[in-house]
Amino acid sequence: MLLGQAVYEAGWKLRQEGFVPDVILAHCGWGVTLYLREAFPKARLIGYFEWYYSPHNSDADYLDPAGMTADKACRIRTRNAPILMALEDVDFGLVPTDFQRSRFPRSYHHKLQTLHDGVDTEFFSPPCQVERAGRFFDFATIPQVITYATRGLEPYRGFPEFMQATSALLERDKTVHVAVAGEDKVFYSRALPNGETYREKMTRELVNLDPARVHFLGTLPREDYRKLLQLSSVHVYLTVPFVPSWSLVEAMACGCNIVASDTEPVREVLGGEAAARLVDHRDIAQLEKVMRCALTEQEAAQGFRSAARNRAKSAYSSADLLPIWEAALSGEPMTAATNRSTEV
């Protein structure tokens, strides 16, 4: 409510200065849209919807079903209050994937269209020649590098399971190195007590982990991040059933040899099983086995790499999707031709 009020006051000030928008595109979920109608009653209000919260059979209880108490369930359901207010208020809404759209109440599906933001598949593309060094890393003398890249090193993105599987794999193969890109904090998961991070927890618990072969790179500049994806021997993307990361599409566009979580949003983004090896990442032994197979089965890897690149270009190219966004913002009907679903 405080955030919505602040946005309203900023909007009212703009209106007093003579600026009245024809269209407003706003992220819905944290209160931004709550009072925009009061500031600009005649504007077309388009909502960008990412997630509708559910305590059961979803992200919240995927890792620990028994840990979902009644108190937690009530807290999670309460988060939907501003989202429901926004759904009622917007002229229509856009959702990045069909999976995310399916999480919203069916009574509002008629107001929601699937339209992904898109990724620059020309920038994120397989290299003509692999550069194995950037400003923040140098893998020139390392033949095989497993990569992992995420916004935050946390359970929602499978970081603890990845580290456990990595520790076992590094013991088996002394030539492999691991590169981890991402900020050492939580964005979606619950924080640990006493300020400990999940990186600190895992490196403390995994006593056999070889620190000389696990490289924590932090948040990388865009070009270095692309280089990391391009040099990857195996790229690991893990997630609970939640908003799929744009980094998965970027890895696909770079033609990465991907090991990914066998969850509904991941299967949708990949377009099936042709573009990556899928695994239930909660099974640590199986995750480690699939990672090893991805490293050693190079002929199969070429098929996965090509399928991933083709899927990214055909379904998620920003060059194709941005004109559809423009049509939506300008008020053109979302016809079958322009409503580009992720099923493309």
C-alpha cells in the first residue's frame, strides 16, 4: 500500500505538470498499480504479471512438502491480495510463459496473454572462436568447465544441490573446473539465520570440495557473462517450479550443453527434451550422474546444443517479439498472429 501510494503521488505530480499518458505498462505484484487509476483514469492500463502464489503443489513446498505449516500457507495466500486487485483493474495483462499464466485463477485467464520479453539471440549466440578468458576469469588451460549462472546463490535455483553434486563429480574427475556466476544472497528463498549465506553454508559443509577448482565469479558484466556461456562444457540450470530465468534462454541461445531441472516451466522454455538433459535435481546422485554424462557424451551434446539454439531463436528472439510488444502497447488486437505463445 505504501508503494502504491508513492507511485500515485509521483503520477499525480506528473499530471499536475501536464503529462498524461495514453498507456501505462506496470509490473503487478508489489502494489505499483494499486492507485494508478486515481491518477490517470483514462489511460490504458496493461499489467505485467509474473507469479500467482500457492502454498501447495508449487514452488513453496517443492523442496520440503512437510514443512508447509498452516501459518506459512496463510502468509503465502495473502500475497495474492494486491495481485487480484490488479487483475480486476487492468485492461489486460501480459505473462512471460504459459506455465506462469496457468498459475493464475481461471476466472482471469481471459485477461491474460502469454508474451515473453525475448532475448537478443544475435548477441547471445555460439562463438566463431571460443574465448576462454575474460576480465574476471581465465580458463585458457582448463579443458572442461561446468558453468552455473543465476541471480542469487539460493535453494530456489538449486544451488545447494548443485554444490553437493559438484563436490562428488570433482572427486571423480580431477581435470574439471566449475565456474559459478551470481550474487551471494537470496532473492526468492528464505535467508539463513545469523546472516550466513548459502555459499558459506555449502563450502563449510562440503569438506572434500576442492576450492582451487570451484571459481565464484560474482555478478559478471554482460560480455563476460556471454563468454562464460560460450566456453561452457556443460551448463547447469536448476529451479523449483517457479518463474523461469532469462539466463536459461541466454544459455540456449549460446548453444550450451544444458543440464536442467525436470520441472514444468523448464520443459516449456526448452520445448521438450531435445534441447537439454532433464533431471530431478533433488536427487543429488542422479544430478551428479547426468552432469558426468553431459561431460563425456560429446556426440549427443552437439544435438542438444543445436536444438537449444534453434529453440531460442524460434521462440524467444527479441527481434521477433518486440514488434508484438509494440502492437500490444499501441492498442492493436492480440490476434492469433500477434499473440506469440511460448509454444512457437
